Amino acid sequence: MSTQAQAHQVVFKVSDIMDGPHKGWILRLRLHTGEAPTIKEIKGARMALRSAEGVSREVVVRSFPTFGGKPSDDRLARSGRLDVSVEPADSGAEAPSVVERWELVGPL
């Protein structure tokens, strides 16, 4: 991983998770550490979904559900909140439980 990519990694706390309408999951995120990335940087990015216990799985951000309003760079920087639709990078993965305090880290 390049130094530039490492410097721009952010950590989002997962506050809720729902099954996606077709496949994957919808994650409600809150910016925890790092500077808010742009929406363009997040869409299509490979990110690590990890628990406090060290369990980790790689996911790909596919889209942004709009039930909370259309996502924008300004809105993300201001509120630190974002909803994303993700799919596991490896097929067949089961949905994680956010009770275990999952984080979304990336882009990888």
C-alpha cells in the first residue's frame, strides 16, 4: 500500500446494518477518525469491515441508498454520516452483527 493511500484511510463506525434489496448489506456509518473522503473516492472502493475482536472481511462499496437524502461531499464533511450499500469481496459471506462494534476502514 502506498504512503498516500495510508495517509487517506478513514475509519467509520457502523451504527446499523440491514440486508440489501438484492444482495449485500446497507451500512449506516458515522465518521470516527480521519478526514472525510469524497463520495467519488468511496464509490467502488474496497474497504475492510472489521470487529473489535479482530474479525475482518473485505467489502466493495456499490452505491449509496438515498432514504437519508442524496449523499454529497459537503454533507459528509458536515455531518460525518453516510449510508452505503456494500457487497462482500468474497461470495457467500454472512452478514456481520453490529453488536460487536464493527468498523469500516479504507479505502484499501
